[in-house]
Amino acid sequence: MKFTIDIDCTPEEARAFFGWPNVEGFQAAMMKIVQERMTEYLESADAETLAKMWLPTGLEAWESMQKSFMSQFMAGAKKAETK
């Protein structure tokens, strides 16, 4: 036998029912601190530093992929010439 119970309540009501603490104030304070720190860092960093941090191997991987494609195209062109 299987049955389902749907309970319609707000997160605040569920927290109170289960006896969980209300952490909304703590969460809001922590998010404010995180936002301030990120804003300070982004304002102090230049675009090149941010690009290197976010895409450390992005440019090298792109160049490697281009070289790989070019070598495959050249190999295909050589095969087409010999036929």
C-alpha cells in the first residue's frame, strides 16, 4: 500500500513545526559580506587578471584545438591531392 500526503505551508511554518532555527538574518548578513568582498575584488582587479583567473587554460586549449583542426584539414587536403 502506498499513500501520499501533501502539506501546504510556508518555509517559516515548516521550520517552526520541525523546531529548526530561523537563519534568515544570518544568511542575509553573510550574503552582504560576500557581495561586498566580491565587489571590492572586482573593482581592484584588471580585466587581464580576471581573464587569467577565470580561463587559466582557455586560450591554450583554444589554440591547441585550432592546431588540431588545421592538421586534420591539411592531412585531408593531402589525401585529396594524391587521389
